[in-house]
Amino acid sequence: MRRTLYLSLLLVVLLSLLPGACADYLGAESFDFHVLAVYGDSAVLSLVYVPYSTSMSDMLVPTGYFYYNFYVNSTGAYFIGGSWDTPVVYWYRGLYYVFVPDEGRVDVYRMGEDCFERVTSVKTGLEGSPNFAVAVPYLVVQVSENELLAINVARNATAGILDLRETESGTYFKGVTVVKGPWGVELEGDEPEKPPKPLNVKVDNGRLKIPEKGVELSLQAVAEHLWDDREAGHLRAYELENALLLVPPDVTHYFAPDTNSTGELLVFGNESVPVRGISEVSLLYYDGSLKVFPLGEAWGSRFAVGADNVTFSRCEVPRTYALEFWAAVVLLALIGFTWFFMVRR
């Protein structure tokens, strides 16, 4: 919740810095795209949709923050679900764990190579964004005013329950710190994985080029799926194992102009582009041929998801990690037997 308030203030400030934009338009909407993790030829992406309307002081202010989360692979983009905040991702024993905070619960998913599955959903019993922290493989969630629940997400099993009335500030469950203060309880855990960095994209002589991969695409073929040709130079390319994921730039769309404006406007990067409306939001996926994966369509005050819901597939622990586990078991057994016979002597 605190992050949302900070984001609100930041966006209001940024909007106020755009010359004439707030004064000339009665409504706007923004689209921010966050690629959270890539694995094999798949990715997890969060689209942050923010509608704006005019305040009593004639400033455009955000009226809500809506997070739409998608799993993307070579066959399409699939809707995971909405959330109150951006999901966080952690790596553990060869798999990514995706934690999605929504009102009153935390949903947990697992992503591997060519697999994506739902692990569990922890309900909090409290209103608003959940209070939780992660120290993989442990997820600790405040499930009531006086109770914390710890889940081992790798095993999908309860690891323990803490009564906050009997718990002092300190570190529990191998990495989650409980901080009790006058404003309630704060939970601190591991830092999430950093998102992947996009590759450089450039437009030259009618071609969209990704120099680091030696890939060139027809600018016309790419621009067919953008709101404006000039967006092409601001696309972000993410490297997958055998493909590239092309993600639109973060965009603000100004509509409902007042008497001082001549039409709708797109703002992205350092570009301000007049438009006649916008169509659906799409991702581009290149694996030798260019594929278009629609996400949905904006309506000025809400985003209508057009992608199919995700179909889950079970993830297995990668073989290298499974072998490490059994090697550790055998080693511990040998140590135990050695100790036992030495004691008997």
C-alpha cells in the first residue's frame, strides 16, 4: 500500500511536468510494462494500467492502479490474474517462484522451462494489500491481527505459526525478520530477483535492428501492430532461449481533449504523437517468424483483458538439483553411520 501511495505522488509530479498536457485534456490512461522473469522461451509480465481524471484543480490525477499479470510462451500470452501490486519473483533450486499480492491474499506460482503452475494461495483475513515477506523457500504472511503464517512453498507445506502477542522483534524461518513498531508489524525478507535487462533496439533504413542478436525485422511488419510507427524505436527486446520478446514502451494516452486541444495524444520516451484513438495492446514474439500476442484493450477507465486464461502445467525440479538433493542425503547417511560405529567402539 505504501508503494502505491509513493507511485501516486510520483505520477502526479511527472504529469505536472508535461507542458500543457494536464490543462488540455480531461482524461488519460497510462500503460507500464514490466517483464519480471524469463526462463527458456517463456516469461512473466505485469501490465500496470492507470486511468486518470481531472481533479477540482483541473489537474489529471490517477484514479486507481490495476496490475494485469501474464505468462508468455511460444504459443501466446495467457492471463494469470489481476493484483493490487506488482508481483515479486524469487529463484530457488532451479525454478522461479512468483508471488502475486492481491486484496486479502498472496497467490504463489512456480515457473520452469516450459512449465507454469499454481502452488498455493494464502488468505490473510485482513483488508487491503497483504503484509508478507519471502526468504525462499519460506513465505511469511500476516493472516490476522495477531498471527503470522509461514509456508514452505517448495514443499507447499505449513512451516509454522507465530503468535504476535508472544513474539518479539527478531528473525524467524531462516531469513524473515519481524519488526514490531507503533504502527504495526513490518516483515523483512530477501530482496527479489532483479528483472532481466532489455536489449538495445534501433530503427535504421526501414529495418528494426537488435544488434546484440544480429536480428533485423521489417519496420513495416512491426509497425502494423503498434499504435504509431515511432513506437518502434522505443520497443524493448528481451532475450529468451530461442526467441525474442518485444514489449511496447511505457505509454501515456491523453484523450477527452478540452477546447484548447485538437485531438488525442500519445506520450512515450521523448515523443509526443497525435493519434486518432488506440486499439488493443499486444506483445510481439520473434522466433524466426513474427507473432502477435494480444493482451487486451483499454476503455479509458478500465482495461479489458482479451488473452485466454493460463493453463497450468506441472514443474519438476531440474535434474541437477534433484541429484544434489540425493547426494546430500547419502552424504548425511554416511556421516550418521560413521558416527554411530565410532561411538559403539
